[in-house]
Amino acid sequence: MATIYDVAKKACVSPKTVSRVINGEAPVGPRTREAVEAAIHQLGYRPSNAARMMRSSRSGLVGLITGAISRGTDGQPQGLPDLLIVQAIQKVMAETGMTLMIADTGGRDEKVPDLVATFAQHQVEGLLYVAGSHRQVDLPRTEGVPLVLANCYDLDGRVAVVPDDRAGQRALVERLIAAGHHRIAYLTLPHEMIAAGLRGQGYREALEAAGIACDPALIAPGYADENGEVTRLSAVLDRLLALPVPPSVICCGNDELAMRVYGILRARGLKVPEQISVAGYDDHRVISETLYPPLTTVELNYRGIGETAARRLLALIRGEREQHAPELISGPVRWRASVTEH
């Protein structure tokens, strides 16, 4: 493999002159530059990236920490949200000539500090942390290396990009109301999830804005413990359908829950949407587009989260000021055949 000294010898110049041509550090005469470039081409010389890093303190590297790769290895789609975010980040980085280095936690959050330290040793220009769900995280400090959080936030005021769950649920319920539905049931996510509270708030705001009283009887838990989940969901649906004025539509906390609701309703001989409408959340298309009828839902814009997080990090690398408030990314309502128009 040719070295800078080989190039200098062939071009009849000093190694310092070769370095100047490669890095544009100082003016070099046209003939000298042509001789050096010809020697580089003839010898097939490639400059050392490591040496460039030492001279410029710019590596062109960005580190990304996620659990997407190891999650869902049992064939289930749990890692899909993370992967969509990672793919969007990779697209932006590739467009800007940056190299993305990805490290997976293997489902162990305690590995994150070591991964941060490893990336720092490789002189990354910035870091991204991608969570599998909208949640609060607690990450180590990254002195001198900007860090952006995707699909999560912390209490230290780091730059964060998260889904606008509140606005998404509100938009869906507003659309249901516009379609003539006034008795709208809501099956909630587990209460410990950040999205559960935000989506519930959006549901209530849409009803209030339309002048519809929020009936507590229409709000029920969509999830229970693993041993009793199917039985309890069946009981919840039985109670909703037995109300003096039953709901005309059931809003589910996510598409996976809506898929279970489809099955239970059909087991009871109820047709969707002829006898009762169903809506979900996430637009997990392997579910929403393959159910029959296709599922009305809200797109959780994971690609938008990834693209925005990547661009926010690039701005920090350029030295632009941080905007500490989390950036909210919304997605559209995907109106499909599981909801009737009254």
C-alpha cells in the first residue's frame, strides 16, 4: 500500500507538499499540484482517515445507540418503530456524507454508558439515542459531544424529538365526530406509558371542543396482565356493548389492540363496521392494511422523528444553538373502511 512518502518521492516534492495538496492547507503551484495528483493516481494512494481526524478534529462519524436490532428477534415486530427511526436517520446522514455507526444495547440499558464512552473514543461528532417507545430516559453526560434523543426525552433538557400523541388522538376523535359518531369508546394503553396519558388527553379535548360530555363509562383499560389479557378484554367489550347507549365506535390505544378487538367482535357475531366501528393508533401497516376491513388509524410518524432528529444533530454539530423544548412530530389520520360515516 502506497504511503505519503511514496507519493512525495514520485512527484519529486516533500511529504509536507503532498499533505498540503490533499488537505488544502496552503497554496500550491498548479504544476506541483498536477504532479502530486498524478502520483496519487498512479500509485493508488488513499489518505488515512485516522490521520485526517487527528489534524482536523472532524471524523465524519455519528454514533447511534438503540435496542432495535436485538428486540423482536423472536419473530415479533416489536423492534419495528426503532428500525424505521434508524432508517430515516441513516438516510439523512448518507445525504450529508456522514457515516453512521450503530450500537445495539441488547435490551440492557446498563450498557448505554459504555457505548457512549466507546463512541467518544472513536471521536464521533455527535450521538443519537433511539428509544423503542415514547418514554423518559436517563443517560450519562456527553461532554463535548452533542446528543439528540429520538422517541424519548430526559429531564436534563437535551434536544429531543418525540411523537405528538396528544394531537394525534385529538385529530382522530375529531374526525370520528365529523363522521357522525358521538358515543366514542376509548380502550387505553397501560397507564405507565407516556403515550397513554397524552392520547387520553387528546381524546377528552376533542370531545370537549365538540360540546360532547366525556362519559367515564366509555373509557376502559385495553391491557391487563399477560395471563388474563384476552379474558379481561372480552369482559371490557361485553360491558361497553351492554351500556344503555352503547358506543358506535371503539378507539383502541394502538393497532395491535384493535386487531384483538376485531377478533373478539367477530367471535360474538358482530360485523365491523356495519354494527360497530373500530379505530386504532400507530398505522402499523402489517396490521392496519391487512385487517379486513382495513383499519382507520393515526400514523405515528417514526420516519419524521428520525429525519428531524438527524437534522437537529447536524445543526448542533455545525454549532447552532440548542432548542431545549422537545420537538413534537405529528402524523395524519389514515381513514379506512373500519369506520362508517353516519
